[in-house]
Amino acid sequence: MFNNNQNIVQSTIQQCFTILAKESHDICDYGNAGMSLATGNMPQAKQYLDALIAKYNEPYLLHALGDYYITIKDNALAYQYYQKALSISNNTDEKAIISKKLLETNQ
């Protein structure tokens, strides 16, 4: 669905910055991070993820950064971020997914 509507997604994210107060712009950055990952703009995705992780130490952000490092073939850093994500996650499903990625990354 995203591939057929990239312009709509981009417009919506841009409106996010206009509509929301400055202190809520992190929501817009989440959208930009996701859009950057979906479109393969990895340097930009990393910028957004790094900024979000600096503010929010959330397992799904660490997991996404691990995925980023897999795409650039840096398995050592991917493994580190997956480990961090696993250590702070409270979600059983997320832990299962991350554990599988840790096994695959360690091979």
C-alpha cells in the first residue's frame, strides 16, 4: 500500500510538522524514520533513529537500528543493538522475533 501512495505518506508527514506543536514533533520523526526505512534511504533512517533513541530508549527503536545495520552488512553492530533491544523488551512476541534475529546474525 505504501508503494502506491508514497506522495500521500510524504504529504501527511509534512503536515504533521505543521499541525502538531513543536514538542510533539517526535511523532513526525517516527513517520520520517519509517518512510526512510521503507524507501531504502538508510542514511536518513539512521539519523532519525539515532535522534529518537537519544530521547527514548525503546526496544523497538533499538530493534529497528539493528535492522538498519543488517541492511548495510554490519552484523556485529546489528547483534549489539538486537541484544540491547532484547534486554529491555517486555513484549513476548517482540522478544521472539529479536531472539531469532540474534541467532541469524550470529551465524
